[in-house]
Amino acid sequence: MAAQSAASLVEAVSRAASTADMWGAEGRLVTQETADNAGPRTEASFRIVIERVPTQRARLEVTGVPAPLVRVCDGTVQWGHQPAARQFWTLSYPKIDACAEPFDEWPYLAADLHDPVITGREQLQPDKKVIECTVVSGDYTGSDASRSGKRTLWIDEVTNTIWQYRVERSTTGLASSAEPAVRIYTLLRQTRDGARQPSDFALQAPLGAEKLSQAPALRLGDDAPLQGAAPVVIFKAAPQYTEEARRSRVEGTVVLSVEIGPDGAAHNIKIVRSLDPGLDEKAIEAVSQWRFRPGMKDGVPVTVAARIEVNFRLLDHLKRQ
């Protein structure tokens, strides 16, 4: 019953999100380097406006960080501005995803959020009011594979609106500096079908700013520029259970620190967080077989330090047998 109730609630949320001609919100964005809350955290403020009718447009502002950012997508052009660096760019871009992520996921959650379950109920206090929220979690796999991972939604069942949204990157992948492990969007205010402000979607070059020839690579969450491209996993070997760990029904995550070399292999593998002596070794054994597209700087492959999380789940292990 809980899974069915969760699925029905997600469907109602998707329907509500897809029928809004215009939606806007302000809130806080917290990024975490690890899913277990043990790593560094950063906090920013954000404002987002998404218009779907008569045309798809979006505006995203991230402030309260050393590198604040403004992005506008009008369905034809994307315009970006980094006020602190006094830089801006424009490029032909027919989609609004760069200006609307992750909120552009909401209208399609009924199809893209798999096996949702209700995990509890919590109170949120946006804008000095108390909202009773049902907490739903599931695995997200949309059309963009790079977005896959776990999603947790704090939903007001009275209005079928989301007031907090946790985006957790797939834990079987590379925990590189290109993206934090977790982003949590907490909405303080949101409006549906509000008044349109033409200035929200104006593409106007800031006075005295330098125009870049292309959009810079930015680290999601704090919008700091990346110093080159991060490594990307192109082959993953699945970790194997030891017989002892299987009998003891040990499950969990091993966290490894590695150096991804120009050869695309993981070197200097060390255990950051242990799970079980035998499974620790199996995690190292698996990751030593992984292959990566190496990190790049100024067009040259370089060594990049990273963390990798290796999950051990008995159900996944049994499916592979």
C-alpha cells in the first residue's frame, strides 16, 4: 500500500507541475560532497522562474557564493552572466534545461521516478509558515543518463507541491570535483501562474563585462569555474561479495580515494571509509578494473584526485548470479 500511495502522490505532483503555465520559486541550495553528510557543505540562495506558455523560457539566479551566476534560456538562446568575474556569454541553445535543472524534472516524475516509497512525514517552515510534508524517495532515470540517482521529495499533499527536493548522484559512479554528491533545494516561497516580468527573460549584456566565446564549465551548486574537464567513467566492473560477507548479510558503501591518471586508470587507491575487510578489498579490486576518459586541462590529459563510492547490496549481487 505504501508504494502505491507514493506512486499516486508522485503522479499528482507531476500533473500539478505540468499544468502550471508559469512557476517561480526562491529558496536555499545546499550542496554536500558526500551522501552521508560527513563531507564539506556549501550553502547558496537561488531564484528560479519557468514559463511554459506561450513559449518555454527560464531564468535561474544563484547568489550568496563567491561566484554568483545568472542564466536565462529563452528557447533559442542561452545567456549567462557571472557578476563577480564580470563575464558573460551567449550561445544558440534551444532547450531550457541549463536554466531550469532540476525543477524541469518535476512534470515527468511520474514516469522517471521508479519504485517510489513513502519514508516518513516531516514539518517544513518556509517563509514562517508550517507545512506538513510527506517524504517520498525513489530512483530517478530520465532521458539524460548523467542525471540518474536517488531523489527525495518533501510534498504538501494539500496542494500537491514540492517544498524540498534532494538530488543524490548515483553512488556507483565517480565522485569527482565536477559535481557534488548531493544537492538539496529548500523552497521558501513559490508561486504558480504568477505575473510575468519581462525583465526576467531579457538578454542584456552587462555594462563593462567581458564577453566569453563559450559558456565556461561550472561546478554545479556553487557555480565556481572548473579548471578543465573532470574524468568520466567509461567502463565499470561490478564488485563481488565475499562468501563470509554474504552469509553475514553485510550491506553498505565503501568509499575510496583514487588518482585518475592520463592513462584512464585508477591509481593509488586507498580506503576512506571501510565497510568490511573482505568487501574493502573487493571494492579496490573492482575499481582497479574501471576505465575512465581522463581529466583534461588546457586540452592535455592530467592526473585528477577523486573519491569513488562502491555500493554492496545483496539483492544486486543475487541478480548478477
